[in-house]
Amino acid sequence: MAENENNKVALDDKSAEVQKKQKAKKEKKPSKLGMKLKNLKSEFKKITWATPEATFKSFGIVLVGMVVAAVVIGVIDFGLSSLFDFLLKTISF
């Protein structure tokens, strides 16, 4: 009788080990890509996004700066072109 109980205990231990192995197989470690995507998602949650008003204000500032830079470059280009034309006409033989 004691031998029967020992066999049952041994079988129970083996079935518990099998269940642990099956559970370990089910609980796979996430792949590297999966981990990177998970980390990326958590980082995106930490971002403080600008309000639409602040975005439009920044856009306006950038637009004005581009127009000013274009005008300055245009004036410099026109001035240098005129200067070289004048010099070529006066120096020409």
C-alpha cells in the first residue's frame, strides 16, 4: 500500500514538472523587435506634445524668417549682379 502511495506521489511530481515545462513554453520571452516596440510605445507616452496654438505660432515665426532670408539673399544677389555688370562694362576693352 505504501508503495502505491509512493508511485502516486512520484506521478504527481512528474505531472507537476510537465505542467511547469508546458507553462514555461507558453510564457515565451518577447522578441527583440517586440521589446523595442514596447519600449517605443512607453517613450511616446512620455512626450509632451505642443498645443496647436504653439505649433501655429512657431510655423508663423519660421515662415516670416524664411521670407526675410529670401529677401536678404535676393537683395545681395541683385546687388552683386549689378556690381559685376557695371565692372564688366567699365573695364571692357
